[in-house]
Amino acid sequence: QQQQQQPQQQQQQAYQQQQQQQQQMYQQQMAQKQAQQEQLKKLEDMRRQQQLEQQRTAWEQNRVKLEAANQARIAEQQRRTEEATRQQEEFKQRQEAEKVRHMEEMQRKQKEQQATLGIRRVIIKLKAATEETIEALTVELHEALGNELMSCGSQQVQIKAEADAGVEQAKAKIEKLKEAKRLDEERKAEIERKRQEAIVKAQELLGEMKGLVEAAEGAAEGLKKASKKLLDKEDPSDFKLPQLEKLSAAIEEAAREAKEKLKVCTDMVLKEGAAMRVSDLKSVKKVMPGEEAAKEEEESDKLSMQKMMARITECTKGNDLALIASRVAAEKAKKKVEAKDKIAAMEKVFVKYDNDKDGFLNKKEVLKYALGEFKFKLPDDAADAIIRVLVEEKAKGVKKGDLQKLRVAVGIERERALDIKRKEERIAREQKLAVMKEELQKKIDAATKEVEACLERIGKVEAEAQPLPGKARTMSATEMVQAADELDVVVKDAREELARVRTTVTALIEDVDPELKNFVFGQKKGLEFTLQRGDPRLNKAQSTGTSFRGMADKKRADELAKLETLTLGMLRYHQTQKQLTGEDLFAAIDTSKDDKIDAAEFAAFFKTCEKEPIKKQTKETKETKEGEQKEDEKKEAEGDAKKEDEVEAEVAVTQAPSEEDLARLFEHLDGEKEGLSKDKLCSLVRVYMKVARDNVMTSDLSIKDSKTLRRLEVGEIVEVLAGPMKEGTVDVLRVRCKAMKDDLEGYTTLMGNQGSKFLEEGGSVWKVAGETILTQAFELDVADKDAKPRKMKVGELVEVREWARKEEKSGLMRMKCRCKADGAVGFVTTVGNQGTVFMQVV
């Protein structure tokens, strides 16, 4: 055991020794570390002391600098204060001196102003002087100038000039006043002379007027004498009717004569009234004292218009009163004479039927009286009733004084008999009218049914017309024209039916009894009013058809334009692929070699021509999931989606139009129906392009080995003659072209090797910039009777058929084109002979 424990003890001792050594080493390390820390602390303290010392040194230096700066600033402030005080004192001194000078100047100016105002007051008074005061005011002005002119200072010259001018003005004014006074006196003398002449003439006219008035007064006196015979008659009934009429005629004749003579007077008043009234005007000449009586006597003896007018008025009034009184008296006399004659006639009738001469009419005589005078057989009972009423008790019959009552009674009985007869005729007439009205009602009912059927037919026309505008999108132009034609037919048939029914309604009033015309007229008016609604409805349907036809024309033009674009594109592609000129292309189509292309050759060419391939690529997109993805995951996902969605590109070629479409297009292109000529085909396949960027035209295809002909300006139009062709040295596309500006031919770049476009499509479409006309002939003086010129509206688009060239007679630039709106082809003026632009390239 001792042997076994000894190694363990040794190990423990070794371990303890090792532990002690480690502890000693740790203590040494700690001591070294502590010594280092103390050393570092001392160094830090020393560094801090040095920093503090440096800071104190810096603070001390700054304090010294600040104190020096403060002292310098204080000294500067003191200097500035002293300088400001000195300047202020100098400013005060200058102000005082300026104030004294200003006061002196003000006093001087005040004296000048007072002297100036004093002289100018006298000048103003002198300017307003009269002939009596001018001399005194002139003396006053000279005195003022002598006293005050020297005090005017710098204004002496001006004041002296004003004074001289004032004297001259005053003298001129006085002279003008004298002249005006002389002219006024002459004018008054002339007026008085003319007035005296007018008075003399007025007196002459008034003398003539006096004679006419006296003649009128004489005629008026004759009228009074003529009417006095009638007015002075005590019993006008003593006149006989012819005698009364003769007397009335004589009075009317006298009144007419008096009226004519008065009219002569009034005519003279109207003609010479203004000249004669001059005599009535009072003289403006002053009457001297003592001449009043002579003046009044002269005025009373003088003829005047006022007196003449008073006599004319009095005469007219007297004539009117006399004529009215005569007419009233004549009318009364005429009535009395007529009444007297009627009474005599009635007595004669009474004597005629009083057979027994007893002064009474018995029943038998009354019956005879009714039959003789009224042609009426009086019934016995009616005669008895009349006798009972008119015959007094115990009288023999109707006395002479009651003959008028008998006349009235017989007339009443006669009318009563006629009423019974008229009633019977009216009843028979009403029965006949009822039958006729029933027959007319049948005709009216038949006409009403025709009207309703006609309106129903018009409704069907409206129903056929209404949906047409909505069908325009789905119908072809040919179908639209056919539908418009069909609508025109049904509208025409409906109009004819409407006219026929209107004739039937109008005929209802023919051969109708006058008493039924009002009834038939009202029914006819109602039916005509109903038919009136048919015309606007048919007009609307026809307008719809016309509008639809216009849409068809526009659609036909659009279809032809698209078809033309497609076919011309195919021709140009074939021309490019085969490197053909326009003449070569014409020769390829004209298989019959007759120098014109017919419809069959045109259609046959598109079966064998080169067709441009069309690349199609379909792509389906999938919906992306919501949420965010990391950039690399997103790209990977998109790449996978693209691989899944892409479908292999399909390659197709342009399909030629159908034979029907080619026939329509050829008919459109061959407007003259003579076949397409070489020039016309070449004009159709020409390609115009517009310069998009600065470019040059060279003599050859190669850029390096060719010569520059000239620069092409941006916007300039060129015609492509051949190409595009690739230029190998710089890898660009080039075309052979002709500049339309000067017909220069050469080569230019179409597209650069970086994709830059030097030429772009354009030049074949123009727009109207100013109102002009489209004509069939190139020369304006060649008129076509069958084709009227078409007006071109501003903004309208056209396609070039032949480039503009000069018309020698007028000097206009003329171009052949086709209107895009309606396909019309003709010539238009692009530029006038004065430089006016009518067409602009788009």
C-alpha cells in the first residue's frame, strides 16, 4: 500500500507545485499589469496636465488678444463718434446757410410773381377791352410795365412779349368786333329788304285771294237763296215729288259750286300760304313816338292772311249749315209727300173693293181684297176672325181707317199658310237628307279604313327603315346598297298609296248636297289631318334610306381603299422582288400585248404574282400568383412561363383578293372603261416617301465611290424608283429615287445600320389647305358639260395619282388625285399663279 500511495503523493506534490508555479506566474502577471496601469495612469495625468497647461496658455493669449481688440474697437468707436459729431455740426451749418439762401430766393420769387401777376392782370383786362376802354387800358399797361417790369427778373422778356401780344390781340379783337357789327347791320338791312319784298308779294297774293274769297261768298249766298225756297215753305207736303226732286237738285248744284269755289281758295292757301302769311308778321322796326296811330291805321287797312282765313272759315261753316238744313228739310218733305201719296193710294184701293159704296168692306169684299191684292185665298174661318177683330159693333164692315190693319191681318194669314207648306217641304227634305247622309257615311267609313290601312303600311316602312343604321357595321357595301334600294321601293309604293287614299278622301266632297257639305267637310278634314302625319313619317324613312345609302357609299369607298392598298402593295412587292420597273411590271400583266390591261389580265396576274410572307406569333399569358418573390426566383419563374406559353411561329403569305373584289377594284380604277394604260398603272404603283432626317442624294449605290448630287431637305418628297438595296460597305439600305422638287434622280439612304430612318412613308396623301375644285380635265378652260366641278372642302384628304405639273395657260400647278371621301378622281390646283397654297402634303 505504501508503495502504491507513494506515486500518488508524488503526483499530488507535482500537481501542487504546478499550481503554486501557476499562481506565482499569475501574481507576477497581475503585478506587471498593475504596474503598467499605474504607468499608463501617470502618463494620462501628465498628458492632461500638459493639455491644461496648453489650454491656460491659449486662454491667456486669447485674453490678451481680446483686450487689444477691445481697446482698438473702443478707440475706433471714439473716432467714429467724433467724426459723426463733426459731420453733424457741418450739416447743421449747411442747413442754416441753405435755409437763409432759400428764404432770400423765396422772397425774390415772390416779388417776381407779384410783379408778373400785376402786369398779367392788366393784360387780361386789355384782352377783354371794348372800343371805348381800349385806350385807357393801354395806358394802364404801359404804366404797369414801367413800374413792375424790372422786378420780373428772368421773366422780363416773356412778360414783355405777352404784353405786346395782348395789345395786338386787343386791337385785333376790336377790329373784328367793328367788322362783325358792320356785317350784322348789313345782314339786318338785307333781311329788312327781303321782308319788304315778301310783304309786297304777300299783298299781291292776298289781293288775288280776296277776289277768290268774294266769289266763294257769292256762291254761298246763292246756296242760301236756293235753300230758302225749301226752308220757308210752311207745308212741304204741297210739293209734288218731281218738283221736290228738282228743288233738291238745284240746292245740291249750288252747294257743289260753292264748295268748288272754296276749294280754289284752300288750294291757293296750300300753295301760297307761307308767302301770304309774311304780311301778318309784325315789323321789327321800332315805332317812333307819335307814329302809333298812323301805324295802327295802316295795319287795319292792310290785307292779312288771318282775315282771309276767317272769311273762308265763316263761308265754309255757312255752306255746311245751309246744306245740312236743306237736306233735312228735303228728306222730311219727301217723307210727307210719299205718305200723302200712300194714303191716297190706300183710299183708291178701298174704293176699288167697296162695291156697294157704303164706306165699309164686308166679308165678301174682304175675301175679294185678299185675292186681288195678295193673290191669296183667305179661308172663311180666318175671314170671320178678322171681321170679329176689326169690325166694330153694329158696323157694316171694315171701315176705311182700318184698311192698314186689314192689310196686316191678311198678310199674317198668308204667312201662316206658307209656314204650313214650308214645314211639309222641310220634313220631306230632312227625310231625303237622312238617306243621303247614310250613303255618305258608308263612303266615309270606307275611306277611313283605307286611311288606317295606309298608315299601317307606312308603319311597316318605318319598321323596315329604323334598324338599317344599326346594321351598317355588319353589312357589306353591296348589301347596304341593296337594302337602300329595297327601302326606296317600299317608300315609293307607300307614297303612291298615300296619294291614292288622299285622292279618295278629297273626292268625298264632290257632288254632295249643299246642306250636307258641312258634315262631309268636317269628316274630310279629320281624315286629311290624319293623312298629314304620313308625309313626315315617309320623309323620315326616305331620309334614313338616303343616309344609309351615304353610309354605303362611304363604306364602299373605304372597302375600295383597303382593297386598293392591298392590291397595290402586292404589285409593289412583286415589283421589288423581281427588280422590275413600272414598264416591266405593265408588260408582265399585259399578257395580250395590246398596250392595255383588261379585267381578266388584272385578275389572272394575282394568281401567280409574288406574295409577301406574314409572320404570326401567338402568345398566351397566365395569371401570376399574388405575393412577392425574390428577383432570381421571379426571373426563373418568368423564364419557365415563357417557355411554356410560346408557340412556334407560323409563317403565312398575303392572300390575293377574290375575283369579285378584283373585278370591283378594276372597275373603280378603270374609270374611262378603256382598260388600264401603262401610264396609269405606273402612277398607281409609284411609291412616294418623305425625308425624315438630313440626307444626301448620290450618283451611285455605293456611298464611298459615288458623287454627292445635292442635299435632301427634311419634309421633301421623293419617288422610289428601285430598291431597297443593301449597300455592302457600311451595311445600310439604299433606294434609287427621284426628287419631286426638281426631278433629280439618284441614290439615297432609306435606313441606317443602327435602325435610324432617313425616309418614311408619306407624300402620297395630301390635304386641302384652301377651297378649290376638282375637275376632270387638266386644263381649266376645257369644260365637260356632263361632269360638273366638285368642290373640295378644307381638310379633305386626297391620294396622289399624278404629281403636280404646271398648266401653261394659267400658270397654275395642277395635280391628279383621288378623293378619299368618295373616291372621285380628277385634277386639283396645288399652288396658284400668285403663290397661294391650296394643297399641302400630310
